[in-house]
Amino acid sequence: MRLFLAIEIPKEIRDKLFDIQKEFGKDVLSAKWVAKKHIHLTLKFFGEVNENLMKKTVEALENVKFKEFSLKVGAAGFFQRKGLVSVVFVDLENSKDLHYLKDDIESSLLEIFPRDDSFEAHVTLGRVKKIFDKDNFEDIISGIKINDEFKVKEFVLMQSMLTKDGPIYSVVKRFE
């Protein structure tokens, strides 16, 4: 099974993020947009994991303890690969609590998975195929700023089943 750890984004914020996707018209870029119901913050991607390893992962994650904290959604941005825009995202406030949680998760999983210290707190909106109007794209990106906050009370182990119509996510286990 294909697994990842995530923090779910509240519906009202997902609605705003989904609306941002619409600001990039088809004349600006071509992208594979994340479905509204799938918008989330990825904490760690595991890839394909067998049943036995999944059980060990759940056991290890049950030892992670954290207090509720807030995250603030910030500005839009993009990642580049080989000089080309590859991902459009919105960033999340550089929260110490989020980084403590991420560090605790990584530490709890050390005997199962390698540590990943390349974490950048962001919510992917879409994967860019091609930009048609770079100036307009940059204007849109620079104008997007969200200042909504939400409480993080849990993180979730999710399964992602890839289909021809896109991924189907299901919750394996919630960790509060």
C-alpha cells in the first residue's frame, strides 16, 4: 500500500485554496491541480509499504506526543526543477511546533525509515505542466496571500490508491 503522513486542512481553508487554483486561467498555465478534497500538508511520504511495515509504522507513531498548535497559511509560491516551474503551493508559517512534531515523527521512525530533513511546510495546489504567460503567472503568484489560521489537533496516516481518474485517499490511522 502507498502511504504518507499528513495534516488535514479545514474545509473553509481548502475552499479558499481551491479558489486560488481558478485564478490561473488556461491561458496562463497548464497544470494538474490537486482536488479540493485532497488538499493537505504532507509530513512524510513513505511510498509503497507492506502490511507488516505498516503495522510497525503505526506502533512507532503511537509514541509521538504533541500539544495542539496553530498553523497560519501564508503566501503562494512555486518550486522549480531544472529551471522550470514544477509546483504551485501556498506556504505555512514556519511554526516551531510543526517542526517539533516533524522531528518527533522522524525520530520515532528511525529504525524503520531514513530520516528526511528536507521538509518545507507547504500545501501543494498543483503540478505545472507548462506556463504560457510567465508575466501573468508571476503577477498572480505575487498577489496571493492568505492569513488564515487553523488548529492542528492530529496528524493522519493516509493510504493513496492511484487510479486513472486520480488518487483516492483513505485514512489508515489518526494520531491525536
